[in-house]
Amino acid sequence: MFNKHVILYLLVATILMMMVGCNNKNETVSHPESTSSDVKSITLLFSFASATIDPHQDWMGVRAGIAETLVKVDEDLAIKPWVAESWKQIDEKTWTFTIREGVTFHDGTKVDGKAVKASFERLIKVNNAISSNLKIESMEAEGQEITFVTTEEYPSFLSELVHTNTSIIKADTENSSERPIATGPFKVVDFKTEAEIQLESYDDYWDGVANIDEVTVKFNSDGNVRALALQSGEADIAYHLPPETLAPIEESDQLRVESVPSLRVHFILYNALKPTLQDKNVRKAIDLLVNRPVAVSEIMNGHATAANGPFNLNFEFSSNEEPQLYDPAQAEQLLHEAGYKQNENGKLEKDGKILELTLATFQGRPELPLMAQYLQAEAAAIGVTINIVTVENIDSYLWDQQDQWDIVTYSNLTAPRGDGGYFLNVAYLPDGSLNPGGINIPELNEITGQLNVTSDMKERIALQKQAVSIIQKELPQSFILYPHIIVGVNERVKNWSPGPEEYYLITNEMDVSADN
């Protein structure tokens, strides 16, 4: 049964939204003012603030249309050319890419093989995680070609080049954190850290000058504020809206809601460095306290699917098992088997120490704090104390304060390039860039190692399914649901819709109609 406090929270949030500036069908929704009647402008409001817009260290470079990678994925998650017009694999470790003629940086400099090589040399210096993922041993450039040699047989090298941090930028730029010079349809005019990016179209963009003249990207971690900004006309596109804020947007004839199944999963991550959570019975007990169908219906208002593993059900390598059922009685029994008994205050304790956990969450994805509150209430009902800590920068907190948290409501893209190898490497290997919980499962490490040198697709799918089975057995995470990407859009925005990969937000093809 869904916790009454969470239901009350959702009800109050909805009422507040209806009271504060909500528009109905007869009200006019404005939009951000342009500097001239002939200038087309658009404002996008995003949930996660960028402290830097260095494309080698932040995702917003590609998202905002500033930077581009050698290859990209299309709507079907197939890899297609981008800055590179073609590529070929010479042998197990060697790849050659041909750079498009006519591609220039925002300062007019031609992009050739040497420029791409310089960009990757800089990337390797400034981003250790991506450098580790790419496994580049050497590079050679001549004319419009660049050749990469990897340290080992690496079939996933091509898909790793889709990662936004592999953007091609002018390597010798002095201030890439605030004024990166790249190849996208828009160039940076101004950047205020964690607040706003001002962009203008790049007239010599290789794939056709953008329809939009000016773009403003703003950041706000409060989902209710993002929804209100869309309704008031302060934003044309507002990302990651809370489901409880959608009613007035859906009722407006000048706004629309785009709800797209994503390639991410919301889950509970356990800190494997903590002795308490090294007991699988404790992890399993917490897993049994998650009511996935209710989370989908009550917290996500139906904009999600119950999860049974790390990968979306539409992938061939996902699990065929049903999602774990909610069973607090069984959870309590498992904790008893782990040695926990109820004290006179109804708290579960072991060796004189109560079972008390710190749960970290963050507002950037507004449904996650609700899931944290729900879990807190369910745990309290069986005698487990969960203390919630809400932090601004969840990734920095998890890595920098590893001894301060036990569990976290977390969210990751798990197959952004249509293959699970990426997530298996970064989230489960001991040195993975998305493994702040210190997961280290030898059997899973071995399977991932085999996957990394396997190119046959059927064999890759089989290995990934084996990996998923191990994850379900060992339970380093509890998977809650596969969320939709919920985006509010002003109807003046044309030729645009959100993609499941969450990479390409601002494009040269998007447009706006005349004022409503």
C-alpha cells in the first residue's frame, strides 16, 4: 500500500501548482522576448546545472548544439556519421576515420585529422574516466584521416565515440571551460556558471545554418520552478518535469507534454564499502520494500515502466524475469535471518546497534526524493531507520563522501548507444567511473571482460544476459523503474522532439513559429 505521506505530498504539490500561475486553455502563454522582431530565439530550461561547459568534461556541449562527436546515434540507436563521414576497422585494434570536408571550428579554422588528434590528446589529459573507457594506445593523423590504435581488442570502441565528452574541440583554446570553440551549429556568446548559457548560430556550420538565431540555456534544479517557467513563458522547453505538475500544461492549448520512454533506470544503489550492506539479506530486504507498480502509478503518474534489471525491457539483452514483488513481511524475515531483532522501541538492532542507514538523494530528478521518502516510511514500518540527505551535486557527494552514505536513489543511462557494455564497464567494474559504491563482483568482472573482446552480436547479447542474471542474483542495486523523459514544450517550437538518448537537445533543424 502506497504511503499516505507520499500521497499527501503529491496532492499538496498539485494544488500548489494549480494555485500559482497555472494556465488554462483560455489564458495566453507568452515566450521569452527576442531582441528584434526578425530574430528567432528559444529558451531551454534544464535540470542539471553545468559548472563548466568544457565539452571534454561536461555533457552540455553536445546537448546545447555547441559541440559534436565523430559519430552519433539516430532515433533507432544506430551509429551514424557526424563529424566523421566514414570509418573502417583495419584490425581488432585499429580504426581509421575520415573527417568531413568543410567542417570548421567556430573561429573558422578547418577541422582535419590533426585537429581531431589534438582534441583527443587534450581529452585524454583532462578526463581520466573517458580516457580509461577509450583505451587509446596511439593516434596518427594525415590529411582528413585519423587512425586510432587501442590497447587491446575492443569491439565497443566505435560506440564509445558517441559519448558527449569525446567532442571535437579546438585544443589550444585558452578558456574552454567558458568559451569552447567547437563545430556545432551554435557558438557561445556568454556563460554564467551553473546559471545560463547564451548562444548564437554559427553562420558557417557545415550541415546548414540553424533556423534559430539565438538560444538561451538556463538551469534550475527545482522541478516545480521549471514547470512554472514553462507556463509563464520564461522557457520554451522545460526538461524533467515532475509528473504531478503536468495537468495544467496538458490543459493548455499553447503547451504540450512530450513523454518519451528513456534509456535510463531509476534505482537504489548500495554502498558495498559498508559492512552492513555487504550482507545480501539486508540488500534483499530493502529490495522487497519497493512497490514498483505503485511507484509507477503514484509517483510517475504512469510515465514509467516497472524495472526488473538495469536495461529497458525493449532490449534483447534485458531480463525476462518479472519485477520483484513488494513484500515487507519477507523483508522483515530476511533481516531476522541476518541477525537483527526488534528492541523495546520497535527498532531492529544487532549486537546492540540499531539498523540505521543514510540515504542520499537529489532534486535534479524530482521523483527520486519522493521514492526516498516512500522507502523511508516503508522501512520505518518494520523497524529500520533511514535518514535522508538531499544534496545538490549527487555525483560529487557520492565520490567525495563515500563514508557518509549507505544507499542512494540514483539514475543512469544504461544503454545510451543500444548496447549494455557501456554500463557494465562503468557501473560494475571496480575502477568504473559510475561505481561510487565500490561494487566488485568477480564473476561479473569476468563476464564483462569477455564482452569487451567479443564482436559477434549474438554472443554479445548472450554475455549481457549472463551479466544481468549475476546482477539480479548479487543485488548490488535495486532497480525501481524505467522512467519516461517528461518535457514541457511551447507549441511555437517546431521540428523538435526529445530523443531517448538525452544527447541532442538543441539542433540546427529546430524552429519556432510566429508568436502565439
